[in-house]
Amino acid sequence: MNNQSTQDASRIQIPAFAGTVPGELSAEYILPDTYPDVKKILRTTASPVLIGRYISGRRLEFSGAVDYAVVFSADDKEGEAIHCVHFAGEWNNTLGEIDELDSAEISVTPRIASCTVRLSNPRKLSIRSLVESDVKIRHDASCSPEFEGARTHEEELRVQRRCDTTESELHRSFLAEPLHISENIEIDPSAPPIDSIITCTADITISEARPIFDSGDMNLMTKGTAIVHVMYKSAEENPTYRSFERKLPISANVCAGDAAQYFENCRPDSLSARVSAVPVELGARICEDNYGERRIIELDMTSDITAHIMGCANADIVLDAYSTDRDSTCDFSDMEFTAPAKLFSQNFSVGESMPLSEIKLPVGAVIIDSRADVAASSLTVEHGRAVLLGSAAVSCIYLDENGGFGSADATLPIKYEFTAGDIREPISYVCELCTSDLRVRCDSERAYFDFEVSVTAELARKLRCRRVSKVTLTGEPRQHSVKSAMTLCYPGAGDTLWDIAKRYGTTVEALEAANKGGGRVLMIPKGSVGIVI
């Protein structure tokens, strides 16, 4: 595109850092006296939470906690029983050598890459975790080049610019007010009453987040689902262990604070948002129903809410520049940014099977509880189709034929395709996955796994352009003199009005005014130097 502008180019967000920062966490935990000695560890889950981030010069420091839940079996008066203990460990991490952190847009998302727990002795747990934090840092940058040697601001404004207008993607992340959920959950009528809760966990998926403007403020109207998973000991003459899952609909109004001002130059139809929620406090209490049976769980949960808002505004990138008043040179640099992102919210089913021998699940075992955690390993786009690859880590707790408890783990491949529209490689993506409705069944040879996956993906195309980063003006102002009655130019192949105006030290507007009739030969306005025939 060959157009010129005398206005300052608008701002654009450029990435300063996008990557993963690993950190190890080691801790030891002594069981309280209220718990029996550990016989066998059946399952360990670890949930990371970001607590704070701090800027020190060119260093970004961030810290958080990992909430551990260790399910184990132990011998007690009634035989072997299942217990669960909760405890937390702190982690810290640092990322250095980043410029302009004070004014940067920063997002930090921690996740657990690996977690191992071993028994140092029957009452001491040794934990080692790898916490990987996905960090994205973006700078607001002006597309207008720097000027050196300019004597006045008016001289800068008179510099001719050839610009290309592109859509600039703006991002804003912030921690919103916590989300509080209180709900009563009743078990199935066919299930036995509850004696005690072994574990209660929750995953929250926000499938819709819609920006709404109200009196100059911005709010996000959100909808989603809380998936609550409970394992309990039944209140029967011969107690058993059961598990069940419930889906709770969520709707909340998230205040976006001062984000409205940040996106005031964006097209309203380009605004979108992605919201994630992480439970940080979860209480579950057993209550009686109208018949006096302990069949109700009173749930009280608080979650941290992180909102990520995106919008698009036009940005003018300066491709070339020159001065008609003085000698000038340009410095060029490559600018990287992303095209407007697209959000996708999808659900898909997974059905896989494995031989019992591969997951060390004994024949005749009764599955007491199972859960799955799914993670994406890659997301690519080709011919308008997005391909998501990942894996699901399935953990099963079972009762064997001899009445002993055990655990089995399986890693299942995940592949899902969906329509991505006009997004093309290279792309950047953020992908959040959550599982529900896990069912595990076995025959004499294989174990079969069926579950649902909810995926929220943000896809954006990576762009790069070469732009003018600096204009240097030298020498004294030109003294234009007419050396001929007429200056003519025969444009060469590929010559544009911009090329010719720059060559003769005039402007595109002056050329257009002097050559209204068109034609193969151009007349150069008086004041330009030379005759070209």
C-alpha cells in the first residue's frame, strides 16, 4: 500500500518475552497425630496458585503456592482404610534482563509439569515438584520512528511517511475479585449415605466471557461450569468407598476496572475476553436431608479469577520516510506482533483403551475412584483446520480381589480437530483444558476410558514487518532552484509516485496536482532539480 501520513503512528503491542520458566519445589511433610501410618500412597494431586509478582529493575519475580492432596491407604481398627491429607508448599521464580517492565503487560500462568511423593518413613512424605510458569510480557510501543537532527517539531511533521495500516492487537490481564460459590450437592438416591468425605476437588471452566460497557466502565459477563468431584466412605454396616461428580452452572459479573480506557480506541466488535478460575479455598460439610440421612454435601468454594481482554485498533506502521527540506536517512528494524486473536470454546469426547498389563491393573479389580488431567502439547493450523494434540493422565484407585487397595495410572493420547477459519501459521496459542464425566470399565484383558474434554483456545497469527525505526536529518535546509523550464520524468518499471517524489525531493500531492491529466510522462513541479528524458 502506498499512502502517506503526517500524523504520529498509533501504538502497538509487541512481545518482549514469551516462554516457560521452570522451577523446582522440594518439601517434606510430617503427618499429624490424627492420621495413621501410611501403608501405600494411592494418588497425589498438586494445584499451583500464583500469589504475587514483583518488579525489581529488569527482573520479574513471582511466587505462589502448590496445594497438595495425598490419598493413601492405612491399617486401622476396621482393616485397611483410605485417607487424604492436604498441605501446601511455596515456590518462587525469577526472570531477568527484561526492559521496560514497569510499563509492560505481564501474564504468569503456573502449572505442574511433574510431581513425585515418596515415603521417607510411614509418617514422613518427601515431595518433589516441577512448577512451570508460562510467562508472556508485552510492551506498548509507538509505531512512529525516532528523529535525530530535527530542529523543530514542525520539521518532524513535514517529513513524508509511507505507511501501511494494520490491525494492532492489544491485551490486558488482571486479577479480578474472587468468585465465591455456595451450593448443596445431593448424592444419587441409589447411593448409600455418607459417613465421611475422603476428597473433594473442583475444576472451573469459563466457556463464555462477554465485555459489556456501562456508563464508561467495562464488565465481563461470564458463564461456565464448576465440576465437583467427591470421594467418600459410605455409612453402611459394611462400609464401601464411592465417588461421584456434579456439574454446577456458573454465571458472574467480573468488573474490568480501568480496562475501558485502555481499549477506548478499539472497535467494539473486536473486543473479546478469556477468563480462568482456580479454586483456592474449598470446604465440604456433610448435612442431613429431610429424612435425617447424611446425603447432602454443603459446598463452599472461593476461586481466584484471572481475566484476559483483547481488542483491535488500527496502527500505522511507517515503511519509508524522507524529508523535502534537508538530507535524510532511515534506519530500519523488524517489528513482531500478532494479528487479532480468535477464541474457541469446544467440547469433544475421548474413548481409548489399554491392556490391563500396561497399567498394572489386576483382573477383577473394582474401580473406586478415577480422575483425569489433560494437557495440550501442540496446536497447529493447516488449510483452515486446527489440530490439537495432547495427553490425558488418568489415575484409578481400586479394590483388588483380596480386599486391598491399589492404584493404576494410564497416559492416553488426545487429538482433536476444529475449524480455525482464516488463521494461518505461524500462530501463537493459549489452551485451557478440563475433563469431566470420566468412566472406566474393565474386562478380562483391557481397561476402557471414556470422558469429555472442554477446551478454550485463543489463537493468533504471528506477524513481522520491516519498518522505519529512526529518521536522521542532516545538513542545512535545501535551496530549491529551477534549472529548467520543464522537468520531465519517464517512470521506470515498478516506479510509484512515492519513489519518484522521494527521488526529486517533492511530495506525492505535488506530483498528483501537476499531472492531473495522467499520461506516460510525468512533469515534476518547479523547485525540483534536474531533467530526466
